Amino acid sequence: MIKSITLVFLALPVLFVGCGHNTFHHGDMPDPGPYMIHFYELDADGDDTVTWEEFKQRFPDSTKDVFKAVDQDGDGFIDHDEWHTFKEAHGAET
């Protein structure tokens, strides 16, 4: 019984640390607040994808690393699903 209780108390900190870890991207990323806009505000030409140029136009201080973090499939474009996945991973309600 004491062994079980000890294991629970040892496991709790690991559980809480693991829950706080963001697995969406690795490395330092900026505050996601300014990125919480609608997809159509990024898609300047209306082709249902956002290029690096469109992204940079809307977020001039952003880096290519941020763009790559959102572009989950690495095809060089951000689509609607990737944008919402990014927003949801950072606490936005979509």
C-alpha cells in the first residue's frame, strides 16, 4: 500500500510536467496572440493557401521558422486546416 502511494506521488510531477509541454513545434516561438486572425486575412490572393510572401506581408516581423512551424506538411504553403491546427494548439477557439 505504501509502495503504491509513493509511486503515485512520484508520478504526479512527471504527469504535470508532461501536460505543460507544447509538442506543436520545437524551439522558441513568439507570442501567438498576434497570429490569432482568420485564415482569409492571410490569404491575400484567395487561392486557399498562404505563401511565405503572404505570411510575411501580414506579419512583417515574423521569421521563416514560424512559417515552417505552421506549415505542418512542409509543402511551402499554409492551408486552412494547418492554420486552425496552429491556432488550436495555442489556445484559440476556432
